[in-house]
Amino acid sequence: MATTIPSLKINAPDHPIKSVTIFKSSKAEVVRQFTLNLKVGQNKIEIKGLPSIIDTHSVRVSGLGDARLYDVVCTVGANNDASYASDSIAEIIRLLQVKKVELENEKRVRRNEADLLVDYAKTLTGEHVPPTQMNSFLESFVEQGRKNLRAITELSEKIIQVDRQIERENKKKASKKGEALGEVNIILGADETSKVDLKLTYIVSNVFWKPTYELHATMDNGKPSSSVALHYRARITQSTGEDWTNTALTLSTLSSDTIAKSIPQLIPVKLRPRPLFGSNTKGGYTAFQNAAQRQIALFPPQQQQQQQQPTGGLFGAGPTQMAATGVFGSSNTAPSSFSAAFPQSYPGGASAFGVSASVSHQMPPPPNPSFAAEEMFEEIAAPDPTTEPTTFVNETPVAISFSITGESTIPSDGIDHQVSVAVLPLEAKVSYVTIPRIEPRVYLHCQVKNSSEYRLLAGPVSVILDDSYVSKTSISDVSTGDDFDCTLGDDAETKVTYSRTARTVKSESGAFTETTNTTTHMTKITIYNKHTFAIPELVVRDAVPTCDDKRARIILRKPEGLADAKDGEEVDIKGEAEGLRAMWGKLVDGKGGEKEGKFEWRTGIKAKDKVMLEAQWEVKAPADSYWAESLQTTS
């Protein structure tokens, strides 16, 4: 006769969740704890009410003490036993509906009681009730009627309250995302009666978290403080089917799908010739890239240098051969970057691996079709001859974990819930920036240094100044020691005026020259510091137009010396404000600077003082065409 194994049924929501670790791969590791009393021999534990999206192969059991684990089975089915639990929403709604029916039936009985009382009173005549007893009968009739009406009213109110409870539970049911039809069956063996704290660990999906920040800054007598507070927070969304109540949360940047399971195999690399023109080689994986980066030039084919003919410069005299002409200044002779990096003659240069070899300028022969089948090597696809050398970078992902202080409650409702990671006191450098051409307003630019031990992940930043919302920006990944920028709004105590004038002079045409117009443009910018303190650094940005049409020339006159300056080089402006410098704007991803005509002044302004800045340029163009400035949008 088979022995029946004692079975212990557990409803998972009745037991606490000890901890949850949320990964960036939309998954989370949940740890539940169950206190069990084991009997001698085998014990079967049936845990129900687990999420339906549980990873059935991720279930782990620990904390058994001296007990032995015989079997673990995780299944997800259409078992509705979890919905029968006393604390489940479905069961609560069912019990409320039963109570409502009971109240409605009692109310119906009370109404019938009132009808019977009235019908009985109608049957009475003087033969049944003497006049001397009529008063007492009426008093009894009225009192009984009052009791009946009072009971009906109370029942109606109770029915309304039950309806409201049902409505609230239905809203909870509608807001709850996910189902809990997962079940884990565990068989344990014990040599003696014992008590264990069984830990059940499993992976669920439909969990997301993303960082968000609040930067709090303050003003001290109208002057921005150099100390700011960065509130590091996280928004968590989950629809697993189970509520995380009073749980210890850990946020991880690690993706559970990227955990290495084995050391990858290194594939041999072989270099083969390929025709410069024609069909691409099939296959063609590169050995130093991932699957998304399959084209790279190891040894780019030599490009023949073309002889350049002297042509007229865009903004001045014609340059000599191999001379690089500045956009707004004199030409600077310099070799091309390609000729400097790759000399054009190779009278017996060394090969890539040190063996002397002569270089042929002829097209390499096509690859031998039978050569590819000799050995199992990975092929490097040759690049297009016009492709520039490209560098691909693949970094090791950095795994960072944040433990949330205290206990958090995240229901399974698919709504963002915000938890606090840390409040970081940081130092900031505040400068004043204005772009009067666009808007005559001075902005407070804040450069914050991440001096904390936390790495700031990419996310939105809400800027709060003196407990008032100012703006919203975003940051990229900021490591410890790096900086990030934001705006603290505008400075109302600094006044800016911007004016621009233009004067055109027409030159007469000669026998060998055409009629041209020379238009002199001048801008005047005045900044007045109304503060009682000095502004240590003011950045004023402006732009001079550029032109791709060689018929027009633009000559920058002011700021003096800027036309001959290189990108990043500061030019001292003499005779103007003390410490005034001018420079071309910074290059960002190859954009900006001299080639786009963007420049800036940097200076300081004393309290209750002002500074005036001037820019001047000339536009020389044929008079038979109309030339107008247009704004160039950047992508």
C-alpha cells in the first residue's frame, strides 16, 4: 500500500517577499520566505499564487537546514485555486455580492411587513376595535411603521456601502496587471521534526526601472550658491501579477540576459586580397567587431593625390597650392591630413609586420576561389576605396547596484512608482550666458561636478531653484569626477540690449571687373549688471554668416584678431572691457567653431557696471544678385 506524503498548501501572497533585485533587462529576481514545520519523512509543499510570467527554469530553493531537497517542479496553468483565497480580489468581490443579496432580501421582507401592517389596518372596523381602544391601536400602528421604515432605510444605506466597496474592489481588479497562476511543488525530506525558513527565488519579467533626477539649487541674496543637491531617484514599473509590499529593493544595471555562460572561442584571422571594384565578398565577418560591425579597413588602399589648380580664395586672395585657407582670415600653409598620415611614395618601405617589401600601385589580383576552402578562417571584408578609416569601440558593460534604503511597496499596476536612491551634495560652477541675437536674456549656466561615489546613469533632470520648478533637461552617463551641465533659468537683474546696422557701398564696374556691393554689418551688444555683486564670468555668443558660394566673400573685422585665430584659441581684445577675450565656439561632433561662424566673448562685469561689445564684418558680392541671410537648422 502506497504511503501518502503529507501535503502543505501555501498561498504565496500570504507570505512576505524578502527582497527584489531589478535588472535592466526588464526582469527581476524575487526572494520569498516561508516558515515551515516539517514532519519526519517526506513533506510536500504546494506554493500557489505565484506570477504567471515566472521563469519556470529559474526557481531555486534554499534555507533548508538539515532537510533534504528531493524535487522542485514549477508550472503555470489555468488553476483558479489562487482566486479562491480569502484575500484575493475575486473572493472579496464574491463575498460582498453575497452580502448585498442578503441585505436586499431582508429589505424585501421589511417592505412586505409594512404592506401587511397596512392591509391589516384596512380590515379593522368599529365592530373589531371599540372607540376606546382606537387611540392605543393607532399609536401602536404608527410606532411599528416607524420601526419598519427605519429598518428599510438602514438596509438601503448598507446596500449603498456594499456597492461602493464592490466598485473599489473592481477598480483594484482593473488596475492590477498580470495574473498569478504560477505554482511550485517542492518535496523535502526530514530526519526529525524541524522548523525551517525556506527561501524561494525566481525570475519574473515585465519589470522596468529607469533613473531620474532632481537638481535643487538655491540663491543667496540674488547670487547662485556653489553648492547644489542632486536627488537621485528611480522610477519602477511592474506588472508581474504580484504586489511587492514592504520589500527590500535593489536596482542593478546588469542585464540578466548578458551574464556570460562560457568563455568565447577565439577565431583565427586571415588577410586575403580583394578587388577594389566589383561584387562584395560573401560572408565577410571582421575579426575585431561584433555582429553589428562587420566592415572595417585594416589597410586602406592608397589614394592618388590629385594636382590642385590655383583658385580664388573664398574670402581673400587666391591660395597657393597645398595651402589651407581660413574661413574669415589669412591662409595657413599646411599639408593635408591624408598626405601627412600616408606618404605618397614607398621606395621599399617596411611591411606591417616588419619585413621589407616593395609596394605596387597596381590593382591586387582577385582572390583564388579554391583558397577559401582550404582552411576554416574568418574572412575580413575589404572596404570601399572611398571609405575613411573607422574606429569601433566595444566597452565592457559596467554593473552597478543601488540598494534602496528602507522598505518599498510597488504594486503590480503598470504605473511608475518613484523611490529615492540617494541625495548627493555636489559642487557647481555657475556662469552667465547670453545669446542676444536669439533672445536678449542672460541665463544661469550651471556646471556640476560629480564628486560622489555614484555613477550617474543617463536620465531626465528636473531643475528646482529655491523650491520652484525651473526647467527640465537630461544627462548622459556621468562617472565619478566628470561634469554635467544644466540651466538654472534666467537672471532678471542683468539687462541686455542688441542692435544691428548695415551700410552698403556699390563699386563701379571696370573693363575686366564686375559691379560689386560691399555691405558692412555691425552689431552692438550692451550688458548692464544691476546686481550688488560682480559677475565673475559672462559668456556672450554670436555668429557671423558664412557662405558656400565663391562669388561672395565675408571679411571679419571685429572682434579684432579673431579672423586669424584657430578654434579654441583665445584672443585678448584690447581697449575694451578689462579681461575681455574672444574665441571661436567649441567644436561638438565636428560642428560649430569657425566653419559655422560661431564665436563668443568672455568677460566679467563689476557690480552696477556695464560692458559694450561690437562685431563687424563685410560682405562683398556681385551687385546683380540679391543676397540674404538664412538660418541653418542643425540636425
